[in-house]
Amino acid sequence: MTIHHLNCFTCSAYYPRSLQTGALCLLVETDRGLLLVDTGPGLADYVRIPLMMQAMRVVTKMPIDADEAAVRRVTRLGYDAADVHDIVLTHMHFDHCGGLPDLPNARVHVHRREFEAFSGPPHTLLDLAYVRRHLAHNPDVVLYDDTGERWFDFAAIRLPVEPRMWLVPLFGHTRGHCGVVIETPAGWHFHVGGAAPINFSKAVPDNVTRLMVGPHAARLRTFRAAHPEILMTTGHMPLSFFEADAN
């Protein structure tokens, strides 16, 4: 079993300069073929740049490089894009689901609350990061609700793939945001998506962190400290993380 860590959207802060980051997408080998956790922006987003992406360009450094799109990352690894049978979404902001149209035959797995937030009218500023055309190709969408299952002390929803995977509801960054847990031969991988700041950084004040990523950052940091054996990643990771993974 292999999990590839793909940088599907470089977006670095002007300040603090230490926040040189990429959007982390996971490419997982499963019994059904390849599975992606999140997609980054899609090829069309580099031609018709979403409003929120344009706004982010004002305050961050972006190469605006379509070669970072997930479909191109996948093919450069030697796979065929058609081998991606499933896409699991932590949430549906443009930088996490914009690549769906590039992989039109993949089943899309997402929490029902997130799908409803994406489909409904905006309620918060962050809802402006939803781009309706990302579902215009009408993919097969599988919706999930809470089941009462637990992973450690987190609510968890089992996904119908092997290796074993769960959605972990971490609502707050968006109304239906979820983390994703993957059981690997080396142990657990807990990808918390946008529920914690970049690599769990404390560079941003707590009140700003709560506003941007929701209420779970402190709990996730505590869990990470208590379980150093679990690999935990966030939706945006330092560029050095991807460089180390490539070596």
C-alpha cells in the first residue's frame, strides 16, 4: 500500500515568511483502484480563476501553475487519470475540490452537511470559496451521515474501501468539514484537512485561528501530542514537507 503526498496548490504567505505552503492531497492505493483525498484547484481554475482565488493572490504568493493540478500530478507518477475511482473530500472549497471535473468518472465521497452547504446560499465569508461549476459534470456523489461509530474519542464514519478509512466530522471551518483517517501498515494517518492551521502552527493568534479553521485546533494539537505514533497532517503543509516526501 502506498500513499503519495501531492502538493496540488502552492500558496505562500508574505508574512510570516516561514509559511511557504502547498495544499496537501493524498493519493491512496485501494482495493477499488486509486483514491484521492481532496483535489486542489482544477485545470479550468487556472483559466477562469475563482473569485476567492483572485482575492488570495492579493495577500499570498501563488505561482498559478496548472501543472500542480491533481490530474497532472497523478499522471506524472505514471498512473492513468482513469485509475482514480474515488475522491474523498474534507470540504468543498475551490482549493480542495476544484479538480473534480478533471476526474469526471470518480465517485465523490463527502459529508451530507458539506454537500448541502456547497449547494445552498452562502452564510459566511468562507462560503464564497464554494464554486458551483466544480459539480457541473454531475458526478456520482455519495453522501454520509453520522453513524455513532468512534475512532479513539472522535466521531467516525466508515468509508466503503480497503484499506480501512473513516470520515471524522470536524465541523467549523465549513459546516460539514471532515478529517480523514487511513489505516496503513505503518499505523494511522489522520488528515485533519482545514480543521487546524498549517502543520498545526501556532504562528497565528488563537482568535484568528478559530475564525479561519474552526474550534478544533487546540483539541487536535492535544491529541497529536498524546499520540506521536499517529501521522497527522493538515490541508496545507510546508513546502519542506513535500520535498522531504519526494526524497
